[in-house]
Amino acid sequence: MTQNSKVIQINPDPLAPYAIAPGWRVGDLLFLSGQAAIDEAGNIIGADDFDQQVAQVFANIDRVLAAGGSSRDRIVKVTIYLTDMANFPKIVEARKQYFSPPYPADTIVEVKALAIPGLMVEIDVIATA
């Protein structure tokens, strides 16, 4: 790694059992691993509630961004993974709730499943510090 690269550390780290860094800060850019509806203890939040999962995802994003010296208003790109594209209208509403203009660049894809059964949404982030 280069001198201006470092892992973003959070404690407790619910991703540690999966050998995943929460994110990396490279210069003034932050690259977050996909954040899902997993709390600090590693428990799934909102197993049957998409809106509750989205709220936990953004709480996790905020936590990792803060640890890396950034915040949600500095997000420039998100990739959103949905297990059911029927939730697309809800994710559009979530973008309006959790972001303000100018909105970040965005890619949304439907996936067959996420890493842990019961997860419905995962978001990875690129932000500036």
C-alpha cells in the first residue's frame, strides 16, 4: 500500500469475522465496503422490513464515514444491490431522505442474494474526506 492509504477502523467491527475491511482511505478518497443491515454486534436488523434495513445501512455508512474523516454529504458514488427490484421505488424515496441535491452518482443492480440470508439491500460508497 502507498503511504497515504490506510484501513478505516471501527470498533466493534461486525465485518471482521468475514475478513472484510470496513473501508479504506486513500488520500482524500474513501472506499467503503458494502454496508448491509447488520448492527455492531453482527445481528441482522429488520429481517422482513426493507425500510428498517435501509435505515441500518445508512447508520452503518455514517459510522464508517465518520471513522474515515468524512460524512454522508461528501458521498460522490453509491452502488446499491437489491435482492428484489420491486423495492426500487422505496430506494428512490430513501435517496431523497438520506441525501440532498446534488445527489451522488448511483448504480442499482438486482442480485439473486446477498452474503447473509435475510438481507435485502447492500450499499457501497465512494466519498471524499
